[in-house]
Amino acid sequence: MTTHVLTLTCPDRPGIVASMSQGLLELGANIIESAQFGDEATATFCMRTRFDAPLDEPDEVTAALRTRAGELQAAMTVRRPDRPMRALVLVSTYDHCLVDLLYRWHAGELPIEIPLVVSNHPHLSGLVDRSGVAFEHVPVTPETRATSEARLLDLVASHDVEVVVLARYMQVLSGELCRRLAGRAVNIHHSFLPGFKGARPYHQAWARGVKVIGATAHYATAELDEGPIIDQDVARVSHAHGPDELRVVGRDLERVVLARAVKAHAEGRVFLLGDRTVVLP
């Protein structure tokens, strides 16, 4: 028996779970866990089911369930959780999120594989090399942005990348690139959105005397820092925290929130519903 994860979205109606469960039963599958949610605002049903089946390949399972999925007008995917999702990490000069992702990956805490790290600066090449991961420096200037983004898409294709993780990548992606990577580019933002945008956010927070700071992981879209939110967290601070201390707290939040978002995405727990997400347990 081989473990698979099925994810499905379709117009909400009675009998969806019953139909797919019957289809799995006919395959000789055994359901291990299942979670679902019917979104009233969009009349959309989301389901994630993990099961053991006598079929090894996800394509075989998909073919066996295709008729039922068609009757439900469903978008369906089937993955094997023992085949990690291939992730390309984008980074600039801040290394805290990158180091955390590499550690969690090597420790087996994230269901991803990182074949490549790309940066618009050369500074972190040594760190990445020591992790046994390929590093590519792709400079970005206003004059070379189109060429740089074309190179990035080439790398995504040549390395069979399924998700792009912006680990404090300090470049704005073009609208065209965001469309090409829609739903598979996870970004981390240094505040609990909406919040302080632009340069020196922790200095802005300190100047305003904030009592809570946070971090937000979201899908990258053409509208800067407005993408569908995957995960968020906050920490309480006080008047005694200076900008440097706020930065330390904020970086811890960024690491944890980004890792949780990448894990949820790689495990097929995140469902995009327009500008919103459903994240199943």
C-alpha cells in the first residue's frame, strides 16, 4: 500500500465527501485522515484526504477518480507525501529565514527539497555551498529586471521547481512574474499586515510606540504585500524595546511564520479562494 494525499476544490453541493469516499473504497484505499470546509462566501468546497491505496503512482489514482471529479466539476490533485515538493529559495542579504529553512529541511521538519538558492547579491554563496545546495547569483537592476526574471523562470523550469520561497528577497516581482508563479510563490512580510511598509519598519514601529509586532506569510501577487495570507503571528513588546531589540523579535517571528506557511503549502493544506485562503488542519 502507498500513501497519497488528495486535494480537491469544487462548487459546494451535497454528496461530495460520499462520492469521493466511494471512489476510494472502489480502489481498495483506506482513508487515514480527512479535512474539509465549505466556504459560504464563494460556495466552494475544499477537501484534503490522506489515504493508503494499492496503486503506487498518483497518476493512476487520478485516472481512477477522474470521472467522479468531473461529475463534481472539481479541480483535483494527488501527491505522494514521500516525494518532497521541490522549492527554490530567493534571498537577498538577510540570511535568517534562509538559514532556518535549510536547517528545517535537513532536519526533516519540512516536506520540501531545496535544489537551488538564487540571490540578487553574492554575499550568501558560501553559506549555501556549505549546505550542499547550488547557488546562483542573478543581479537585478532596473535595466536588467526583465532578463533577470526570465533567468529565474528558466531556473524554475530546469530544476522542476514547484514552489518559490521568498526568504526576505528584497526585490519587487513584476506583475508578469507574479502571474507566472501565481499560487506557488510564498513571501514573508516583516509585519502583521496591514502594517508599517517600506524601509526600516522596526524603527517606524518603535517611533509609534507599538505594543505588538508581527509577521505575515502570503502568496506573492502583482499588488505589493496584498497577496492571499497563509499564516501570521505576533509578539508583545513594550516601551523598553529599542529598534534593534524589535528586529530580533521580528526575525524570530519571520522564521517561524515562513516555515509554517511553506509546510502548509507543501502538504497541500492551503486552498486559494480569490484573495483569501482556506488552510486545513
